[in-house]
Amino acid sequence: MASPKKPARVKPAGMPSRQQVLDFIASSDTPAGKREIARAFGLKGNEKIALKALLKDMADEGLLDIGPARAFHQMGGVPKVTVLRVVDVEGAQVVAVPERWEAEGHPIPRLRVIERGKRGALGVGDRILARTEQAGHGWVAHPMKKLAGATEQMLGVVAKDERGKLVLRPVDKRIRRETPISEHGDAVPGDLVLAEKTGRPPRITARVTDVLGDPFQPRSFSLIAIHKFGIPNEFPEETEIEAAKVHDLPLYPDQREDLRHLPIVAIDPVDARDFDDAVWATPDSDPANEGGYQAIIAIADVSYYVRPGSQLDRQARKRGNSVYFPDRVVPMLPHALSSDMCSLRAGQDRAAMACHITLDKGGKVTGWRFSRAIIRVAANIPYEQAQAAMDAAEGKPPSTPATPFADTGLVETALKPLWACWRLLAKARDARDPLDLDLPERRVVLDETGRIVSIAIRERLDAHRLIEDYMIAANVAAAKALEAKKAPVMYRVHEPPSREKLTALKDYLDTFDITLSLGQVITTKTFNRIIAQIPADAAARPQIMEQILRSQMQAYYGPQNMGHFGLALGSYAHFTSPIRRYADLLVHRSLVGAYGLEQPAPKDKALAPETRLSAEDIADLAPIGERISQYERRAMEAERETVDRYVAAFLATHVGEIMACRITGVQSFGFFATVEEFGGDGLIPVSTLGHERFHYDQTEQVLEGEQTGDRYALGDRIDLRLVESDPVSGALRFEIPAGASHMPGGFNPRRPGGQRPIRRQGRPANLRHSGSKRGPVKRR
């Protein structure tokens, strides 16, 4: 006889929510410990025990940090009394950072230290106990006591300078200065290391504390980004143990909708590491919906394995998303789940959350339902093979050189109906007219040993658009299904462009005689009409699309629906990738609760009995959304920098060659150019363009020589010589192919001695600047 279901633990009536705790700590004038929080909310007896557990959970989840004297403060804020490390001395101004900082996704705050008594007593590396307070938009610190010294950590690569001395080369291409190494420990040239900054200006040195590895080894460039951005890349032992435990949870086929008889297929990139979605479609048999289709978008049922409040849940929330590098994946979930039990592999029974949609002949989604299902994927098909198979089946010229998918039976039963249904979805998408920016995406191709084979631009095939449109349809259905039940939704929000960004875009488009009227209601159609005016082969087309992209707001996650401007949708949530995005996992849990999709509780009492969204998470959706949005931006920046390093490593064998480039940015100090074939950005300083003065027009984004009239404008194509390619920082440096006489300190036969005169640092002497298209030119 089955044991009775254990009732859910009821939260004591007086217990505050996570948000109420955060609000109290933020508003408290004194350090707030457990005692102060309990007193503020009138908690007694067992409620204090429950509060202790709540505060521990909030600390584990990254909501709180524990400062001195066991006082709590909101993650991302600074404790009212804390230990600081001095990291910079700028003249009389001392700058410090918190010594302990665990607010992942929040930038480390820099505090102005207000020294009392003798000035200059504090130097880089000093530790102080200080009282902190907000001042304007920043923080200030009042030292209470000087502690034993420590220093700011730096990430770099050990190298030798021209004198044979060891120096630390920064991995950030924005930092040009190398730091002498005073203590290298076991580090040798070429090692990626963490080091502490010691000393006072101008004698700052680095002391190596940790050797991280060789960043030049195959599959190691991502190490730099992992350490630079503080991306969690290892799971605690207890999390791995829990993953192994839930891996073997029974699927309960009798409690799920059995879809194993359907030829469901997963279409993914050829180098995909995990498979979290699969699709199926068939003509609708309902005579009332003639010409319509039924479709299923089956998504890995991650919420069945990753339960609210579990070790897996806490670690997933701390990461927010998986991070995809060319040489590795840093997963949101341990491999036992992310690339095994939750991955929809062909021929294996898998738990899925199925979204069933009905489309009419116009492509409008007229109905949806969600079920917990069991599926068996018929095949994992790369995009290119699916596209080649459909090109052959429809008698079209091949759009990809890939070999067609060989299973002709699945082409008939799976791919053809999917393509026919997709054409209805595409019809509805075209009517909606979402923002259509066809910008190239770089793909780093590695061989089996991790060596770079090529840098290629990813193909954009109908197969990609097909999966994208099915996923969008499921995401919309998930949002609307939750709204219908008035259930919590973690929306994917993309707000319309701000007035400020639109004004800047208007000024830019004016230089191309393209009109953008700010008096109209701005929609995606507005931007698509602009793009349609530009010939497909126009040199400026890619740059104009990039400027339109830059004018858009950044998408984020939140519980308030503000619509999705770019997709031209009123309600949108992420549902289709719970293996790699925490937001999708929350949406799954909300669907479980809203539609009664709970499964039998595990026999192991150590696992949470339910998989629905918890009451605590419902109360805290706003701060959760903020954090995972920050983690998403962190991942994007880390991925972009790593690709830049691979491009630089690939181009390092082409130094000295002339390359076709395009100007992608113009500033007063020079212009940036991108290698058209491979990507990768490099700077051409204005001081290397010759001896004449250059006028910088900020509105037109152009540098123009006063004497020759030479122009370097945004979007121009230009041949440049690659003179430096640094894989460690990802930085490239170019020169005009005219010759070395244009380089700083280079030979110039027109000057006595053939050398440039030495001038003071600052604005290049050959620059004139104007901030507007027709504004006065000022010498500076």
C-alpha cells in the first residue's frame, strides 16, 4: 500500500518573504543581524528557527551576504561596516573595494576613502576596516582601523620584457600597461596567473598567487574569460551527488502523455552539446480547420529533476545560464543532467514538457495545451543535413554543401510536415513583421585536438528559421497559457528604443539621406522599411543594421509584462531551453502549478516532493529576474571575448598581410576596423594616419584630413596591414599600407634625421574635433 503523501510545509504566518527581508536590510540604519530581523518582524520560538533557515537559503542563493558581526546585507550592496582593500591611489584620492565580494553579476563597487589625519598613509594593497555610506551615485568609506595588508588580484600572462625581466601582461585589451612581477613563485613565461598588486605608484608590482594554466594550449582560451568574469565552472560535490540521485528518478509512463509513437525529431547545430527541444507536425484532421496544422514542441522536462530549493536549483540560479565557448561549455547543470538524462537523444526515452499548438491556414495559433510527456526522439539531425534533405526533396538547388539526411522515411514523415507547418508560421511572422537584422555570426571551427581549423560565418538556412519560429510559437503559448490562469510569469522583456537612442540614430541616418521621423509611433516596421531602402550590395548596409541594433534596448527578464518590441509580440516568455537558461526552468515550474501537472513524489525523502514554483520564488521573481539578466550579459561578454581571442590566434599567422576590412567605429583618437572575412576588431590611431590635421565629425562618424581630404568614415571598406595580433587579449593592430613612415617614431625622410619630433602626451597634435555636422571647428 502506497504511503500517504507528505503535506507541504506551511510557512509560519509571521514569516517575512525574501523581498521583505531585503527591503528591511536595505532600509536599516544599523547593521542587521538575525536578531534585528527577528525583532523587526516580531518573530518568536519556532519562527526564529525558520528565519535562520531562510537567511541561510538566501545567502546560498546569492541574495544576501554576511558581513562583520554576522550582519546581513543585500547582495550587490556594501555592508555598513566591512573590510576594504585599497586598489588605487590617484593623487590624494584613495580608492578601495570590498575584500569579500560574492555578488555574482554585480560589478565590484569602488569606494572613495575619506582619510582623516595624515594623508598618504594608505597605499595599494592596504586593508582597512571601514564604515561605509552611499554618497550620490557612489559609495564612500571612513577608515576605522588599518589591518594587515592584502592586494587587488590581477589576471594576466607571465612574459619577459626586452630586458629579460618578468612582467604581467593583462588579458584585457583595454589595458595596455604591463606590470613588473616582484614574486613569480612557480610561474614561468606563458602561464596564465592570478596576481596581487603591491606597492605605491609609481612602483606598482605584481606578486603571483595562483598559476591557472597555459592559455595557449588547445581548448584553453576560455580559461581567461572564466577567471576574468568569475564564472562558476565547477559544481560542489553535494550537487554532483544530487544530480546522480535524480538522474535515476522513474519516468512514470502511466502518469505522462505517451508520445513515443510519433516521429519527433531534434534539429540542432552540428556541434551541439545538449538537445533540449524536439518538434513534430501533421495536417489537422479537424474538418473545421482545413489547411491548418497540429504541432508539438517537446522540451526537456528539467523541472522534474531540478526541484525548488535543492542543491541543483541553488547552483543553477547562481549561474543563470550555460556559457558556450568554442572550446568548452560551462553548463548551468551538471553533465549527468545537461548532456545526459535531460538531453533529448535519439532512441532513448526522455521526460518532456510538451507544448501542443493548433494553427489555422493563415498561420495563426488558435489553441494550445501543455502536458508532461514521455518521448523517444527519432533522430538528432544537424541543421545543414535537414536543409540539404529538404532541398533535394523539393527539387531546389542545394543551399548548403552538407550531405542530405539519409533516412528518407523520416524525410517524408517528419521533415516534410514540419516544413509545411512552418510555412504557415512564417506567413504569420511576416504579417507581424518583427525586426529583421541579418547580421553575420562568427563560428570558430576546431579539430579533434582543439586546434583552430577556420573562422567561418555561420550559415543562415531555412532550417534555422524553422526551429526559431517553432520555439517562438511555444514561448508565446507558454506566456499566454500562464496569463490565462493568472499564474506568475518570468517574461522576456524587450522595451522600445529610448528617445535618446532614436535621436542619435536619426542623426546618423541623416548622413545617408535616410529619414527617420521621430513624430511617428516607432515599431519594428519602421526599422524594416529603412533596411529595405538600402541595396543589398551597398557597402554601408551592414553598418546601418549594426547602428539600428545598437539603438535597441537590452532585453531582460522580469515578472512585469512590457512586451517584446523586437519580435513584435505582446506577451513573451522563454520556455524552450531549461537545460541552459534558469528563466525557462521557472516558466516550466509555473506551468506545472497552474495546470496541475505534478508527478508522483520521489521515494527519497531527501528530495523535494513537488516541482511547482515555490511561494518564496513567486515573491522574489523580480530580484531573480534582475540577477539572471546580469548573468546573461556576463555570459555574452565572456563568449564574445573568447571568440575574439580565437580570431586573434588564427590571425597571428597572418601578421604582415594586407586584409580587406570595414570601418566599424570612428572616434576622435582614431578608427576601429574589422576583418571582413574573419571578424576581429583593431584600432588605427589617428597619429598613424599622417602629419596633417584630421577633423573628427561626431555626427557623421568620420575623420577627414584638412590638406588631402582623406576620409575615414563608418562603414567604409578599406585595405589594412595587420601588424599585431595578440591571442591573450584578443587585440589586433593595423596600419595603413602606405608604409612605416606613417607610424609613431617611424622613419620619415621629410624630417631632419628621419624621426618624428617628440611631443607631449594627450590629444594627438593632428586632430581637430567637431561635435556636430556643421558646428564650428575648435582647435584643442
